[in-house]
Amino acid sequence: MFQIPENLTEFLYWFKERTETFWRQNPRVEEMWGGRFTEWPAGIHWIGLSEAEIDAVEARYNVRFTPDHREFLRVLHTLDQPYTHIIPPDSWDEGGPVAERLCYNWLTQEEEIRRRLGNPYEDLHTKWMPVWGPKPATAEQQLAAFNERFAQAPALLPIHIHRYVVSEPLEAGNPVLSMMWGADIIVYCWNLRHYLLYEFGQYLDMPPESYESYFDEEDQEWYERVPEFSRIYEQALATSFGRRIPLYEDFIQTSQGWPPRADDPGSNGYGPILTP
């Protein structure tokens, strides 16, 4: 029976091998959106960091990585070179090839990482949530009250585009948030393993026995899915209840920020919110 490794380190090495194999065998991939393609350079591979490099990154940016985030950086971190995203012209985009990166490089992308680290404060400091009580009378008082709350909130550490790993508590299993358009914040995935499978599952070289066919009554179509993804989603969900994310959870509740299911990477399905 096919099973994805339970141990995080084993899982990360499995993920590394399965994605690099996929890119080697599929240098040009059609994306879910029609007419869009991704081209992967020959030999593209993950480049992990040493423990000393991770320590230096923490000091450089004044951050602390959770144990599972550190392990992700040690085994995967980012790719050694950019890939090419080919976008067809449409009404709002001229299209053409665009060079992009998969996950941030903490050694070389300092400007972008510092911008992403600052985004949560820049996007939220003018907001006031009803659950915080009456809005202060002046902008200065409102900002001072917000700053007090923000000081108690965990740092959000960028991992890929506008996805962030919650940095506290300093233990494994924290969720990954998606934050864009100001206060639009959702729990994107329950933990790093769930996140990697959901965000990049389409790039995994999966054996045939990992799939099962199912009939969708609404679409009246047969589809394939990976039962292991569902199991890992349910496992991650079961360990997430009761976790708190000071400050950000108030925006998540307002945004109805539900995370996607992992059994159908790239779908629009959603699961329960952070707290029951």
C-alpha cells in the first residue's frame, strides 16, 4: 500500500526526490489555467541550507524558525535556479515568459524578504476589528492600541509568494497563512507538510498505485485523487484545533479564512476554520 512518509525529515527528502524526478521527466507542464505553461530548466533541484546558514539567517533578519520550518530550510529551502512561467496574452496582461522562483532564497533575496516581512504591519496597522472593542477616538490612539496588539502577535515568515509560516509558538505544526489584498488573511494550510502537498502536489512524481478514481455526482465526471493527501489533511486538521494566532485570528475569522483540502491539489475546496 502506498504511503507518504510520516517522519518530517523522511517526508522532506521524499518530497525532494519526487519533485526533482517530476521536473526531470516533465520539463514543460500545462497549468490548470488554460494556455499557461511552466518550463523547468534541466537539472533544477532544491538547495538546502546548513545549520550554520540557518542560524545566520535568523540573526540577519532577527527571526526564529520553528523546528519544522528549520528542517524545511535544511532539506529544501529553494530551487537552484528560476523556472519560466509562460502566460498567454489576455485582456489585462500582455503575456509572455516570466522568470519566477519556487520558495524564497533567504541568502540572496533580502530586499523581497524584508518587504514581505514588513507587509503584515504595513497592510494592517490602519485597520480596527470590532472584536477589539470601541474604536479609539483619534488615529494616534488607534495606532498606539494596534501597536500593542501587534507586539503580542507572532512574526509571519514568508515561504513562497504571499504565503507565510506562523513563527509562534516555537514548535512544529504551526499553520501557513495566505495574506494578500490588505486584511484578506486565511489559514491556507494546517502545517508545512499539508502546505507542500497542496501548493506543489501537482509537481510530484506519484506512482500509479497512489491514485484512485472517483465519480463526481455534481460534475458527472470521473476524476483521480490521491487518498494519502486526504489522510494527511485530516491528520493535520485533527492537531490544529485550539491553536491560537494572536491578532491575525481576528482577521481570519472575519475573512472566513478556511484552508483548502489536500486531497485535491489546486482545487477550491475548503475545510474548517482554525478553532472549532
